Amino acid sequence: YLAESWGGALARLRGAGGRSPLAAAVFILFALSLIGVPPLPGFWAKMLVIMGLAGEGGNLQITAIAAVLVVTVVEAAYLLRLVGSFYAGDGPEAVPSKQGPWDISRALLFAVGLLLAMVFVLPLGDWLSSVSGEAMNVPHYVAVVLQRGELQ
């Protein structure tokens, strides 16, 4: 519904939070993850990038860390301003919708996936770490894949 009433101008989204609160809430969830608010998955992704760059410690890596942080501030300023306009006044008259609330079902499915990823990020990370440890054990891998030799 938000996209249908949008028409390309950000001013047309003014008051959209009152017209479609569920769609606005899903947008806010995605925006917060994109910005990198903990414990959403976007936070973990940015943290891993920054920690990886910090581990290298060169001037280029420090510049890249600064770029990630500056871009995060720009993202936050833009997206939070947009979210603020969702709830500022009524805005222009909404285009009558021919669609029902089920039409944001794909966005809701992604939102549920995002929330599940938030809950399971640590167990998933532990599992992937153990899988990578097993993959690094070459004799065990060869024995399992080729089914010969003794398992170590």
C-alpha cells in the first residue's frame, strides 16, 4: 500500500504510518536492520566487517572502517527522517487502494525471517564454526568422502 500511494515523491509518504501501520512497521524493522541497530542482523554484519578490517590494522583498513561508519550515519539520517515523515500529519490524500492487507505478505515473510535470524544468529554462528572446523580436518574429510582410511 505504501508503494502504491507513493508515486515517487517522498512528500507523498507523509502520514503513511497512519494509513498503513503494518507496512510502516515492517519498513521500520528493515530500516533499523540496515542501519545496524543491535541485535538485528544488520548489526552483526557491520560488526563482522569492522572487526575484520580492524584485525588487519593498515591505513587502508582504517579508512574503510571510517567509510562504513560515515555511511551508517548517512543511512540513519536519511531513513529516520523518512520514518519521521510516516507519522507527521496526514499528508496528501491517499490513493484508494484496490489491495487488501494480505498484499504485504512477502514483506511480512521477510520480516519474520529477519526476526528469526536475530534470534538464531549465535547458534547458527556456532554451528557454522563447527562445520568449518570439520572442513579443515583434511584426513577426516578424505576418509568420509572417499570412504577409505581410518577416521581421525
